[in-house]
Amino acid sequence: QLQASGGGLVQAGGSLRLSCLASGRTFSNYVMGWFRQAPGKEREFVAAINRDDISTYYADSVKGRFTISRDNAKNTVYLQMNSLKPEDTAVYYCAAKVYASNYDSSLKYAYWGQGTQVTVSS
């Protein structure tokens, strides 16, 4: 089970940190990802982090602004979002999968959290 939190309303240029708490499984065995879905748009990849807590992957649209990290001792993955833009407005979902490949494909993730709303005002 994945529980995402930390969303909210922020002005453009501001920051938010999302958290995703995992329970029920061995967290360190899973690749973790963040996706987002804006109204009327398809769900899109944001970032992913491998089990080793070293390898990270980002969508071009968030590179240099967002940072994904994980704390295996706390069963939690984070998404630090800086320099937020109105186009970052979406529901953000955390997800988990076993295999370390196809990080940007939502179809490869077996487990999903409920989503947390991020709204960036201009």
C-alpha cells in the first residue's frame, strides 16, 4: 500500500515536498516512481529512483527542478519540487515496481498510491 501526501497550493517559483509512505512489503526491493496527471491529459512520468538509492531518472520537463530520493529505513520516497510552474499543476501519484527498467512507463508499475493534488498559481 502506498500513501502519498504533501500536495497543496503554492505560487509559481515556490517549493513543495511530496512524500509516499509504503507499507505491507519490503520497500527496499522496489523501484519507486512519481507520475502526474493534469486535467484532460494522460498520466506522465516525472521521476524514478532505483532500489540502490543512487540511480535516478527524470522527465526533461522537471530536470534541474525536482529531486527524487528515498529513505529505506522509513519506507518512504520523496519528491522535492522547486521552482514550480503553473504547468506543474496536476495530481501526483507514487508508484512501485520490481524490475529496474522502463522507468518512465506507467504500465510497468504494479502498485499505485491514491494521488495528491499540487496546484501552482501564476
